[in-house]
Amino acid sequence: MSGLPKVELHLHLEGAAPPAFIAGLAQEKHLDIAGIFDADGNYRYKDFWDFLKVYEAATSALQSPRDYQRLVSAVLEQSAASGVVYCETFLSPDFCGGRDLGAWREYLHAIREAADAAERDMGVTLRGIITCIRHFGPDKARETARCAADTAGEWIVGFGIAGDEKVGAPKDYRWAFDCAREAGLRLTAHAGEWGGPESVRDAVRDLEVERIGHGVRAIEDLALVDELAERGIVLEVCPGSNVALGLYPTFRDHPIAELDRRGVKVTISTDDPPFFHTTMAREYEELHKAFDWDDGQFRKIARQSLDAAFCDADTKAKIA
Ligand code: ADE
Ligand code: ZN
């Protein structure tokens, strides 16, 4: 099953940066971020909130469009090695040019060049979802949404929110989501990872998203699970991330199989793969071991994922 064609809908571009790649950039730029690595050169963090700090420190080594171009090539090489044929990645104008529109366009141009080359050379198609960062606050989210609206199109296909789910409430970000929706972008929000079922309800009601990043804690409220199933709201589930961050002790304890059994459209992603020592191939293997999922089940999920992808129908037809 690890050889099956895979569709990944939830991947943070900076979070997919191999630690050696970030260490190399830091050395080139004489940046001292050695504290984010352990003795083996892996990222080191204590919990989710520390992870966010380490993520931002690692991202500080990415300082130019050229750095992002190299990052995209490195990340898609790994995706292709796992059998990923289509991937949507979260991009943050916060990190790419500080939400300045002119700078953001230059970063995006470089990112697309690397993505086009990877499609040609490795057969993996990438699309972008602009994401605001919840703990950076609603004002910055508005600026991010303006960048998103300006570059919405065939390649930038969605808008979302990541970061600390415990900060503020989805309704604080409504203006940003309305702006993105009016520009034709499809919507997703991280919820139900560190917040409970009410956090998922709030995101669905106040931001009118069609996908939820994680969303797994919906399982704590079966009426909500039924509602997600009935409304066809898709969960971008990242089991290895949830296990690595301590949300569930093992893959066997993860609710993905029960959500699937109850009719929720689940998909499989890696979130921030090197941080969580995972790959798409590993996610498949662990889910096979934990739930005895077979090729048929994985094919169903890959189809479900492509259906839920934000790209246009022509792109989907080429991949299917
Ligand atoms: N940004 C990167 N990974 C994230 C996660 N798992 N939750 C929220 N924000 C993130
Ligand atoms: Zn995420």
C-alpha cells in the first residue's frame, strides 16, 4: 500500500523543511538557531506550543524567494518518493515577505517555478492554500487575506488558518475568510486539534469552511460527527502529527477509523513531516498496521481526497 498513488491536502511548506536543509541555510546566513536541533540533528520541541516556537525559528532561516524555491524542490522530492501525485501546501505571506504584496508576488513566482519543475520532472502536482496564523491576530489575518485575494487563481486555490487554536475565536477571522471567499478561494480551518468539538462547530458556522484541518476531536461529540458526515465536511486528518504531539498515545488510539466508519469524509496527510518523523508512506503503513486497512480502503480515501481537493476539474482529470 505504500506504493499506491497518494493525495495530500494538509502540508505546511515550512513545516516540511528537512532539518539539515534549515541548518544549512542558517549556516550560510550566520544565524544561531542551533537550539532547535537535538544531538542527532532532528528538530527538538517539548509540546505543541514549543513546536510552534521551533517552527517559527526554523522559518527564520528562509529569507528569500530563492530559499523558498530550494525548499519546494526539497519537499516535493520527498513527496514524490512517498508516491504523492497531488499535494496542497499551506503558504504564509507572514513568512514570505511580511505580508507585503509586492514581496509576496516575488515569493509566489519562485515557489511556482519550483513546483512546475517538480511536476515536469517528478510527476507531483502542487497547489497553494494561503494561510493566516491565528496567534498573529485578526489584523495580520486581514493583510494575509488581501495577499490571498490578489493572487487567487488556478494555482492559489484556497485560504485557511493555522497556529494556536487556543487564541481568539473563529469569528474574529470572519472578515479575512469573507474576503478570501469573495476572491473565489475555497476554505479550510485548523480546528478540533487542541480545541474540542465546539471549536469545530465554531469554525464551520462562523467561517463557512468546507474542510477542517485535523477536526479529530469532533469524535468527542457524536451529534457533531453525524453533522459532519451529513454535510460532507472533509477532515484533513494527520494521524502521525497527532501521535507525535501527544494528542493520542498510538495510531491504534487515533479516531480516524471510527470517523470513517461513521461516514465522515476523512483524508490522510502529514502536516509537518520531519517534525513528526513521518512521510505519507509511513502514514499508510501505520494505518494498515493499526486498523488492518487494505489497498481498497486507501484507494477510497485517495479518491475522497482528490474529490475534496481545491484545484480545478481539469487538474483533477489529469491526476485521476
Ligand atoms: N502549523 C503547523 N503545524 C500546525 C498544527 N499541527 N496545528 C496548528 N498549526 C500548525
Ligand atoms: Zn496543520
